[in-house]
Amino acid sequence: MKDLSIFDIFKIGIGPSSSHTMGPWLAANAFRQDLNELKLSHLVSTIQVSLYGSLALTGKGHGTDIALMMGLSGFSIIETNRSDITNSINEINQTHKLALNNENTIIFNPSMNISWEFDNFLDYHSNAMSFSAIDSAGETLIQEYYYSTGGGFIDKGKIREQHDTFFIKGTGKELLDICIRKNINISDEILSREIVNFPQETIDTKISELWETMLSSIYRGISTTGFLPGGLNVKRRAPELNSKLLNGARYSNRAEWLNLIYTGEHSFDLTLQWISAIAIAVNEENADFGKVVTAPTNGAAGVVPAVLFYHLYLSSSPKSKEDIRRYFLVSGAIGILFKENATISAAMGGCQAEIGVSSAMAAAALTELHGGTPAQVMMAAEIAMEHHLGLTCDPIGGLVQIPCIERNSIGAIKAITASKLALASDPSDAKVSLDEVIDSMQKTAKAMHSDYKETSKGGLAITVGITEC
Ligand code: SF4
């Protein structure tokens, strides 16, 4: 039993998907750990994994099989880099052996040991998987079910792990009322709650790590040319966008690059293009198994960093050294509200649950940094989600590339527009509250056909005529 923290929403991990890559990786890690704790590891001869529903339908494109093998091999999703993945997966594919631990190397042939149950949707969640450890006599030693519920969250077994809600009953109104009563900002209130879990120094260190990881993914994204993996032959666009925007200006490291942007021209047109380039850079990295931060998911990992980048390097608004901390506290709090009261899983709610939520998170946080009241912060989140309601998830070829990468640019721009609108408005005139829009999102999620919920069975995924890559 654990309260949700902003650090549950923001997690460092490997792309391309928090639900289809990070979740299965962590589930495989957890299964391996259970085997060790139950002292069964040395008896295991092979492991059979079954993927169900959305995990089966789009798992190939999202690297679910790769994530499972890395997790079963004991790699940490935070510390592993792209070359570790390539080397380990090549070895397993060639030898059909997987090192479960230092003492036991098991038989594991991905084409035999991973079964893809395309038409089998388990009741609790569309992203389900089971692991069975089998001994040399063919007997099952243990079988466990895991569900990847979006944003890198996993639930084990058939009973959902219960979280104590972080916000008492978990509504935006309650959070807003507390801030109004205490006459404080939303970030102050969230900080006071996080301090119960971590000393402030730790909070600051963790937030710095998150922002550093985001900045690194941005810089790698604008520096890496070539094509994304998976067979769609999508060209990385961020480096070209970056060169055009810099118009020949030279730099030799990240600090110089940032300085060029900060001191460069910030017309509306150029600012708009920079925000798109930054969001695209992050999500091209994500699509290429790069290290990113869930915000709240991997597919939507570009929106929150692009909007903070806008504030720090492109906007003329005043800056303070507290801004990065406040931005993560507010955006994380909005992510928790959606996670607690609706969903951040595209397999449950379509893309409104990913890009829509990330846009609401960024809009709210930017609004506080730009001087908005807590009511305007809530209003910004509401506006951003209101205009993502019904957004489907239909990735072509099951890859987190089209429409996902561009969609992060659009989510970031909508977040900034929502923030500007809220800052210019009186929230007491608003007809729709954040809680009502969260409720609408949840109802829309429930009504949405499963073809549009990360199965690649509808929309763009079938209309453009590429179903497999
Ligand atoms: S369409 Fe949206 S929800 Fe679906 S994988 Fe892409 S970014 Fe994620």
C-alpha cells in the first residue's frame, strides 16, 4: 500500500512504450525476483511467457519481446543503454539461452517461448501477460500474471493493487480548495506532501535527474540522424529541423546549443517550430529505444519537456531557480489526478489518456510558472484535456512512430494555448471543471471501441495499408 508520488508519474526508462516496453520489462524483473526469493531459480529450465490483448497486438512494434528478455535477464531499465540491449538480444536470438542469474542459464527461444495471444483479452486489463517457470521434467514450478496499466505501472495477479489516494478522495476540487484555504500555490501543497516521503534535498536531486534525462534525450534527438527501427523507414526529423532553425550557427556541446537558442530570435513562428523540434527529438529517441522519462507515458514523453524547454529557453516570461521544481510538482500532481480518476493507459482509453494527459499536465504547470492562480492552473489542465477528448490510439504497424511522434508537438502547442487561455480568463466563468473533464475522459475511454485502444486494428493503422512492419 503506497501513496502515489509525482515520482510514480515521472520514471526514467527505455522507449518506445511505458505500457508495452517498460511495464513488461519491470514485470519480467519482478518475476525473476520472485523466483530468487522463492529459491526456485536453480530449478528453472525454461520460462514460457504469454502476451494477451493489446500487448500481443502491438507488442512487436513496441519491443515487448525485447523488454521481456532484458527483464528476465535481470537488466535494470534505468541503467541499461542501447548497446546493452543490442548485444544481449543478439546473443539470446543466436544461442537460445538466457542467463537467469549467475548460476543458471535457461533455454529461451523467443519464437517458441513467447506466445502472442492476439484474440485473447483478459478481463482486468487489455495489457496482460503471464510467466510460467518450467523445470527440466516439464512441470510448471510457478505461474504469475501481470498487468501493465500504463505509464510504467504494473499490477501483479488478478486483484488490483490498491493505492491510498494521494489527494484524500483524489479530486481536483479538493486540491484546489486546500490551496485556496491555505493561500498557497499548487506546487507548495504538493511539495508539503512529497516531503512526507522524501527530504527536500532528495526531492530536488530526483527532479534534477528527471530534467537532466529529458534534456539529454532532447540533445541526443537533435544530434542523431538516420531512420527509426521497425521497418516503417521513418526518417528522424529533429536534426534537420534543428539545423534549419539554427541557420548555420555552430556549437560544439549542449551548453553552447542551449545558449544559441536562448539568445536567438524568438518570433512566434520560430518559437512554434522550436517547440515542435524539441518534442519530436524526444519521441524519436523514444522510438529508437533511447532513454526518456515517462510523462505520464513514453509515447507522450515529449510534451512535458517541450513545454518546460519553451518556458526556460524560448519564452520571455521571468524565470526563477525554483521553476523546474515547481513545474514537476504541478505537472506530476495533474498526472496523479488522471491516473487515480481515469486512466493513463492507451490500451484502456486511447491517446487521450497519453497525449491528452501530458498536455493537461504541461498546461497546468506552465500556468503556475507564468503567474496563474491555482484556479487558473486547474482551468489550463481542463482546457488542454477538453480538446483531446476522444483522441484514439492507432499507431501504424504497432510502432510508436506515426502518429505518435508528431502528436507530441501538437500536444505541447495545445498545452501552451490552454495555459494562455486560462491565464487570460476568470475561472469562475468556466462552465467545465477539471474533475468533469476527467470524468468525461473516463466515460469516453469506456465507450471507445477496442480497435482504437492501442491494438492497431483501426484508424490510421489500417487505413494507410501497413499493418505489419
Ligand atoms: S497513438 Fe498516442 S497513445 Fe497510441 S502509442 Fe501513439 S502516442 Fe501512445
